[in-house]
Amino acid sequence: MEFERRKRRHTHIDVAPLVDVVFNLLLFFIITYNVTADSAIHVRLPESITAQTQAEESVVITLTREGNAFVGDSAVAVEDIGQVVAQRLVGSRDPSVRIKADRDVPVGMLIQVVDAVKLAGCSAFSIITERK
């Protein structure tokens, strides 16, 4: 007696379409990822109801609660802020400075920085705050 052999069905999953879908998802997330350049200097900004966002940043001065001052990402002595700001504003057609001060910074230090900015030739400055 001769038995018929059953043919085995080889079931396998074709992974090529799965790889294509994963690649497309990865590409989508890479393209739509919004990279914002957060500064490595962390400050707790004061809150304000009338805070607005500004698109263009020219010169950003950051004051920390420890009394450190930064122009951009470079540390600067408070006494030298006027010179550094004047150098950065040379040749800019719309000179503006944004001051990002921690809420615990002494008012005297903030006024000293504002005076240095004004003496550097920039009358258009703003103080960055958080929206309440």
C-alpha cells in the first residue's frame, strides 16, 4: 500500500513591505522633527501676561541667578557686556538686544546690563519673559 505524502506548506512572512513601512515612518519623523536650539544655560524666566514670541533673535544676553552673564553662549563679565554687544551689533541693520534674566537676578545687575546695552548704541532691547 502506497501512502500519499502530504506536501508541506512553507509559510513565511515577507518582511520587505514591513521594512518599507518602517523606513517611511522613520523618514517622516526625521523630516518633520522641529529642532529648536535650546541654550545650555537654564534660567527661570519671570512670568508675564503680555509676553509675546519674537521670531528673530539678534543678540541674547542671559543673566543667571548665580550672577553669571552670557552673550549668546559665551561667558562674559558684566562689566564687559557693553563692549561685546557693541562688537556684535556692528554692521547689523536692525540692532536689537534681548535680555533673558532669571527671576532671582538682583534688579541692580539687570539695570547695569540695560545701561551697558544703551551705552553700546542699542536702544531697542527687550526683556524675555514666560507667558502665564
